[in-house]
Amino acid sequence: MIVLFLLFFGGDAFLRWVWDFIYAERHVLLRAPHFSVCTAFSTHIIFSAPFMLLDVFSPHVGWLQKYRIHREVIGLHQWFQCAARILWKYMVGVLPLTALFLWGRRTHFPERPPSSFHAFRECASCMLIFDTLFFLCHYTIHKIPWLFNNVHRIHHLNRDTFALAAQDASISELLSLQTLAFISTMLVGCHPFSEILFHLVNTWMAVEDHCGYDFPWALHRFLPFFGGPPHHLAHHQHFKGNYAPYFRHWDYIFGTSLPISVNEKDNR
């Protein structure tokens, strides 16, 4: 998150330096599906790695245990098995869809990056659109048994969430999530730099929501309109409610927000 903060608020000069680095020789790689998929998978692993270390050390470090909100201690074998499942689904599902999408899309790479404000505005717009689309799809899937059993049930096998499990889902669900992200960036009309930022933020938010820890410095502690790990853990434990991935407004509007008392009671 520190890197993302620097990208957003480090000023136009910093964004210019980063974009020049990407544009010089590497923007061609962004059109290669294998590079995009490998980068997406690697980013998910890198963002999840600190929480894997927490899961390894938390049983032996007393002060960490008070921040762990999932009941089960997740072992390394579960992490590696989960990583293998996700990698396989990326290879047989996400890679072909990415290749098809990039083939049908002609992305223009301008020489100049967006301003810091422009990048922030486009990324925030993508997050709001993605959050809305995800809420509608997630709510529908839970209300239609056939969709839940054939698309979403695999993800709910992890009743105690952990960071890597954010993408431990069926191939059809992974493809749906990727499609929603693509639609969000297309509706906004993002600069390629803003699109990269959105995918980074989207991955981090998914990892944090599933991490199973509620630290005092977590984003939802400072911005109460974010759900955060307790919000999403309650969804996994109850198989209903808290359908939005990041923000809380849609669950409040539609009456699907689980009360805080329920979240706290079940997280003890």
C-alpha cells in the first residue's frame, strides 16, 4: 500500500518517472497476455506473502493473536495447495480470456502519464463501478442456488478466510471477476497507467479483505465506508449478507449489511 500511496500522492514528477520507465521499452509487454497473467498472479502472491508469514508466526507470538479474527490457524500446506489451485486456473482459464480480450482491444499508450489527480479520479471511479457490479452479481449468485453451487460454492469452502484465498474460486468465477474489472476500466475510459493502478488496488483490497486480521492501521479503521476483513469474514461465516467487496453503502441501501454485533460475536 505504501507504493500505491506514493503513486497517487507522490506528485506528477514521480508518476512521470514511473510512466517513462514503463513506456520506454516495456509497454509492448503489457499487450502480451502471458505477461499480464503472470504479473497478476505474481502480484497476488506478493501481496499475500506478508499475511502468510503472520499465519506462520501468530501461534507463537502472543500480541499477533489478538488481531487474528479467523478461528483456524492456516498452515503452510494450505497456502501452497491454494497457490497451486489458483495457478492452474490462471493457466487454463484466465490466460485464454486475457488473450481474447487483448486481441479484441487496441490499447493506445500515450507518451505522457496522467496527473496524480487524474489517476486518482479514474482509479476511484473504477473501484466504485466494480464494487457496484460485484455487489449485483454476488447478490444474484447467492439468491439462485444453481449459480451458487456451480460458480461460487468453491470460494466459500474457505469459511475462515486467508489472504491467498481471495482468488481461490472456480474458473467461471475468476473469469467473471476479470470481466467485471475490464468492464469497469472500459466504462471509465482509463489511461493505461490508471488502469494498472486500479488492478493493483483491486488486488490489494481483495487480499486485505480475506487476510483474517484486523489491525488498528487497517484501511477500514480510518475510512468507515470500507468494509474491511471483519466485514467480509462475516459473509463467509454466514453465507449471506455483506455482498459488496469493498464499500458498505450498497449493503446498507439494500438491507444486507450484517450488524456489527454479529461480526464481533462470530469473530471471537
